[in-house]
Amino acid sequence: MAIERTLSIIKPDAVAKNVIGQIYTRFEQAGLKIVAAKMTQLSREQAEGFYAAHKERGFFKDLVDFMVSGPVMIQALEGENAVLKHRDLMGATDPKKAEKGTIRADFADSIDANAVHGSDAVEAAQVEIAYFFPEVK
Ligand code: GDP
Ligand code: MG
């Protein structure tokens, strides 16, 4: 299996719940290494640019409003099969549909405030990591 990198964001709801450490523990226990990390509050411009693929969707404004509503914790994770492994840890986008024991089932409140972001493919991960960590090679 290939060693991959993926981009993870702990969203404002989960940062406010003080569960960064619990989420990091899940990454570590799954064999995902944190290779870059920063806490920041996104500007609207940064959030809109990051989610540009969703620009035409009805939920875009709500998504951007939420992502700028408080600090986020952003990290690049590395490990075997990291993209899918991380998506499995996250659970489904809608926490009501997320499997028991996933991050979203345990920490998310709604499809808007759904605790975490994770890249959905290796190519997307490369773009997303470069977006927030241009210095990381
Ligand atoms: P993800 O990859 O599982 O995060 O899901 P998507 O890439 O499809 O969507 C990005 C984010 O937009 C999700 O994490 C949700 O916070 C939000 N989102 C997606 N679909 C919906 C929706 O139907 N309604 C609302 N309100 N938000 C949504
Ligand atoms: Mg997505």
C-alpha cells in the first residue's frame, strides 16, 4: 500500500468542544502521523477559495459562514492509505448517517457543523495541503 498524505481540518464546532486531542489520538491510533499543523481563524476569502468546488451549491454561504465562525485546527496527515483511512475515521458527511465510533458520529451536531474535513482523493489532498502549507514539500 502506498504512503499518502491527506489534509484534515478540525472545524470550529469541534475546536469549541475542546476535542482536538481526542481527534488527534484517533489519527495516531490509526497510524496517521501529523506532518504539519496550525491553528488559525480563516478569512472568508480563504474559506471560499478552499471550498471553491462547492461554489454553486445551495449550502455554500452557510458552509463559509460556519468555517469562519471560530478557530480551526488544520493538519497534514501521512500514512499508508491515508486518504481513505482518514475518511473512514471521519464517517459520513451527515453525522446522522455516520457509523458509530466515527469522529462525526461522536462529535458532530449537524451536516453544517460536522466536526472535520478530509480530502477525498490523493490529487485533491495535494492541492489542499499546498493551499494551507505552501512551505511543505
Ligand atoms: P465532506 O467531504 O464529507 O466534508 O462533504 P462535501 O465535500 O460533500 O461537502 C463539504 C461540506 O459542505 C460538508 O462537510 C458539509 O459541512 C457541507 N455540506 C455538504 N452537503 C451539505 C448539504 O446538503 N447541506 C448543508 N447544509 N451542508 C452541506
Ligand atoms: Mg469533500
